[in-house]
Amino acid sequence: MKTEETKYPLVSIITVNYNQSQVTMELLNSLRKITYPEVEIIVIDNGSPTDKPQIINNHFPEIQLIISNKNLGFAGGNNLGIKASKGSYLLFINNDTEVPPGFLEPLVELLENDRKIGMVSPKIKFHWNPEIVQYAGFSEMNRFTIRNKGLGYHKKDNPESDRLQETASVHGAAMMVPRNVIQKAGMMPEVYFLYYEEHDWAQKIKNAGYKIMYQPASFVLHKESVSTGKESPLKTYYLTRNRILYARRNFTGLSFVISMLFQLFVSIPKNTFTYLVKRQTKHLQAYFRGIFWNLVHYRNLKSSPQL
């Protein structure tokens, strides 16, 4: 238990803004009310084309605002924050979230008490209805479909989602990583740009010998897909592209062959038929662009930037 004399390790809170300064300021307003005493807050503006991110600093002068001259993607933006950070622990949190005052303490305490933990995510609930869970852990990545299952997803919050437990992956909307783990395993893989990078990063950290944990004693509220849109062709493109890319980076041997055969003979025909029936031509085009990207990009796909 912490006492007044106890030194709290510094936590670097990193969030990425892209054309959503007002949304980001709603997060920052909730962060102003947190009870954890030792934090630095770093906001990365990811080359917003029409937004005026300086307004964030005008309203929140205590934060560090870093403005990129181009969109570096989710991983690239967060990696900018990593390089600027000083904390022993780094919390990566989506700008479309809001937090309760005591959400940091359970995450830090868990990592302080077990040095074998490499990443931890809190419970994530929907902002539109805090009684509904978005994330209570993840299943292992399926070797056929290259998809994982969100535990507790869209279920009412209940005792089952209140179990502290090891999980297969973190949720990119809120995840904490010790600095020494990043120094050992590397930073976020930037090749993804958007989606799947947190799962790849989690796998790399597990390969380095660490556990991934779900901590239900902490929670955040997520507005979900504010920047990309819930059902946008952009999302379809990156999910398709990066699902295959994940397999290329993480599956080997028979697992890789099976996953590619499944895509070729099951996923591609099924998704093509679905988009055609629904007359979603923009999604269909985005879907095939995601597949085609993997056919023409085959070099330097397995590296990750080092801290």
C-alpha cells in the first residue's frame, strides 16, 4: 500500500490526435482529474490536415504537444511519443476515450508487483453506455482466420469480466508498457500504419518472455473509431491489408500456409460475395487494395524500430 513517503514512478501518458482536437481535449479534461500524482502527458498531432492542434496547448498548457508534419499512422505517432517520454511506464491511450480519476493506480501497481508482465490493458467500456463492455481480454489469434475474439465484447458488465487474468493481447485504445520492456522488445511496428499493430507488438513482447495482462480494476470509456469511422472503406482497407501482414510477420510453416489457403478459398470469396450483395463497391475496392498491397510489398516487413 502506498504511503505519503512512497515515490510514485513517473507515467508517460501518450495520445495521438488526428483532426480531432475537441475530442482530444475531452480526454485531457478527464486526465486533469486523475488521482495518480506523477504523470507527464504527451499529445502527438499526426499531421492533421484541417485541424488546428495548437488549440490543445492553449487550453492545456501543462501537456507536451508534438506536431508531426505528416501522418505517421497509429504506431508512428505513438513512437514519436515514446522518444519524447521520460516515464518508467508508458500509457498509450486513444484520444477518443475518457478516464475516471483512479484508473492509473491499478495498472501501475500490477506492473510494479510483477516484473514478468510486459503489457497490461484495463477494462474498456463503451462511452455511449458504460454498462456495456468492449474489451475484457482477447483470445489467441486464430491460425485460420487471422482474427481474435474480444472477450466480453458487447456484453453487460458482470462479475465474469472482473477477473484479473493473463490474456493473449492488449487493446490499442488503452495499454500500459514498462519502458524497460520497450527497450528490450522494440517500439511499435510502424509497417501497419493503422490496426493490428498492438497485436503484433504484444506477440513480440510475449516472444521476449513477458506476460500480457487484463486488469479489470481499471477501466476507460471508449467512443470508438472517431478518426476513421466505424464502417469506412479506409478501415476495410487497413484491416484487410494488416490481417494478412500479421500472418506474414508472425506465422511460419504449416500455420502460415493454412492461413493463406483459408484467405484464398474461404475469406476472399465470402467477403467478395457479401460486398457485392450489399452493393458496397467502395468497400469491395478497399478490400482488394488491401490484398494487392501484400502481393507487391515483400521487403523489410519484419523489422520494428528500436528505442
